[in-house]
Amino acid sequence: MADQVSDASKQEKRDHAPTVSQSARSGLQFPVGRIHRYLKARGRSHARVSAKAAVYTAAILEYLTAEVLELAGNATKDLRVKRITPRHLQLAIRGDEELDALIRATIAGGGVLPHIHKSLIGNTKVGKKV
């Protein structure tokens, strides 16, 4: 009798489809389940958060991350180095108007943007007689 029960439970386990994560279902790399858990914990006590909200938030975060990393990678290539540093992130974010408006944080180790005021650039021509 016990053999029949264990055989039946083994058969049921084989019949089930493999577990697919919410990230895989939505085609994202960011963890949808973890973001859903964070959204529920962040809100008021016992606040309800839909599953779509977690997918939408994960998609937005993934898009913004890809955008920043692409621009930082371009800055890295321009400087002919192979590793993205905070300086490259700073140049990428401050170089893009929309990202600059969105991310107003100070990036540690990012430095400052290269800028020379027009009044400091003189129109002196050395070697010419007037």
C-alpha cells in the first residue's frame, strides 16, 4: 500500500511543469519576485500591491540600468580603458540631459565635468604684430 502511494506521488511530480520565475515569464533580467516583496514591505501595513506593479517596476529599473551602462560603456571606450569606473558613470549621467534631470545624486569618486568658462579662454594670438 505504501509503495502505491509513493509511486503515485512520484508520478504527480513528473507530470507538473517545471517552475518558471516571474522574471522569466516577463522576459526580464531583474528579479520581479524580490521587487514585489520590497514593494509590499515598503508600503503601509498590509498594503496590496499587484503583480503587474512589480513587473512594471522591474522593467523600468532594467531599462534605466541598461541605458546608464550603455552610456558609461561608450565613455569607457572613448577613454580607451576596459573597466567602467564611477568617473565614467558620472560622465555618462551628466552628459545625458534626461538622466541628469532624473539622477540628481552625488556620485562618489565621480569627479567634476570638464568645463572652461568662455571668459577664461582668451583670444590672444601670440607671435602676430598688430
